[in-house]
Amino acid sequence: MKKIIITGSGGLVGSESVRYFHDLYDEVIGIDNDYRGFLFGEKGSVENNIKDIKKLDKYHHYNIDIRDYEKILYLVSQEKPDAIIHCAGQPSHEKSSEIPYEDFQVNTTGTLNLLELTRLKCKDAVFIFTSTNKVYGDRPNNLILKEKKLRFEFDDIEKEDYSFKGITEKMSIDNTLHSVFGASKVSADIMCQEYGKYFNMNVGIFRGGCLTGKNHQGTQLHGFLSYLTKCIVNDNSYTIFGYKGKQVRDNIHSYDLLNMFWHFYQNPKKGEVYNAGGGRENSLSVLEAITMISYIANKKYENYTISETNRTGDHIWYITDYSKFKKDFPEWEITYPIEKILEEMVAYEIKEKEKNNGILQSTSTR
């Protein structure tokens, strides 16, 4: 039987991984203890995602903390999977400074547990790690940028060691301010590379930026596009932290990221690193995002403020150059342009709003 283990199976990438690989494997094993609910409260909880994927006939769920070596040992030993997609982690750039020990234990020690047990119990399995572009720290802020009306943009291309498409894997991760979250993910990222190259294991490291989709449970501290869409649809207040709202991100839909994983699984490498994002065509600033989401939602949204203080180490401009992955896997393509991503997210939030209003009205008439 072909088996796959997916950690963080209740989160955005994890739950979509379960759905994506459900028909490709005989058994899908998920690990998630709703750590997001603990970190961000009820609004950040992935309990509903977990309930939903539990309905799938080939899915088996385990409420395990990835820091618990003995429980992970037992599970991996019993299942001996063909692949592990490691999505679990402490995900917040901002929250990490409040819980540095816990952040490191989850992101680094948890990853080491999974790597070592894969090596000991199923060494030929494909191991995929969802890293982050925060491993580059604030080094992207050294790029020469030009301020335009609604965004900062790349300038003087000839003077930089990066193509206009965006940031490549050649960017240094040294001597830069990472945030505590970025530092713990660097440690896990490098450990994954080491296990791939030193132990000759099938390990892929995907440095994602803004990973998104309708099932993303965005909060103020994590999941900018999801949270912004929620605020606009519900006319809630939104705070932009610094850079005049002109900071730029590229966005990749969870489906396109999972399609990356599937291509890698079929032709795995030994500890290879890939930047994973939507590229220039899926990039937008916060101000541009507000304009686009408001248009799609058919709303005039002005309930936002711009703080002069940016988040420590936050990127001013980050656009992924995914040329390296495209070179290794030429058949992979982006299938969700930014307009399609936002249309899906707005439709989802409108539906959720209508559902919640229905519940409130039903309650008030009792």
C-alpha cells in the first residue's frame, strides 16, 4: 500500500495536501493537534478543517505534537510511509518573539524528529519540507527599490545579482535580521538540506512566501491575504504595518504549491532548495490588494489605517523567482492567477458571512 504522512494536516497547505493526495495514495495519515488554535485563539483554529478532512474515507487522523518523539516514532515505525509532507510548525513571524523556546522546539526539533525517524524507518521515502522566504531575513530590503504610487518596485536591475523576475535561491541567508521565526526555520531548512545531502535522502525544501487559498484561516499575525479579504468582506478594521502600504508580496495558491510537491515526488532530489511562490504575475502591494479585493467584493472599503511602524525584519519587496524549479520540472505551471485566487477567497468569505448571519438570526428567534 502507498502511504503518505502529512503533518499540520489541518492547516492551509496540510489540509489541501490531504485532499490533493487522497486519490493518489492508498492511505493518507494526518498529524495535527490544532496548535494554531492555541496560538491564535478560536479565529485561528483549524478544527473545522480537521473535521472536514476526517470525512475522507482513506484519511486517518492523529492528534500528536511533532515534538513528541516517542509518539512520532511509533507512528512512523507502524506506517513506514512512501512520502512525508511536513507542514506543521509555529507559523507566525510576530508571535515567535513572545515564545522563542516553543518556536524553536516546534519548528526545529519537531523537524529533526521527523527527519531522523524517516532516516531510521523509511529512508527511501520522499520528504518534503515547507520552509519560508523568511530564511533570507531582511536581506531583500537591501535591494534597490523605487517608490511608485501604489507599490515599491525593483530598480536598477543591472546593478543587482537578481533577474527582474524576482529573488532566487542564490540570495545569502547570512548576516541578516531574520526574526525568531525566521531563525528557527533556517535551522530546520539547513537540517533538511543536510539530511538530503549527507544521508543521501530524497528531501525537498520549498521556501514559500505568501501561501494562500480559501481555506486559509488568516489572522492579524499570520496569513495577510486571507485576513485582509475577511476584513474587507465583513467591513472590519485592518492595520497595515509600515512602508506606506506599498510593500509587495507574490502569492501562490495552495493547489499550485501542492502540484510542485507532486512533481518533486515523481523525480526527487537530494536536499534541493526551491523558492516557491506565484512570481511577478501574482505580485501585489497591500494597497493594490485592497483595491482588487474591494472591486471583486463590490464594496467601498476605507476601514484601514497605516501604521508608521513596520514589523521587525519585514520585507519591503519580495517576489519569487521560481526559475530553478521550472528548469528541473518544466511541466509545472502556475494555474491560479492572482485574480482567480482573490475571486475564490471573496466568494468563500461572503458565503461564510451569510452562514454566520443565518446562525445569528436563527438564534435570535428562539
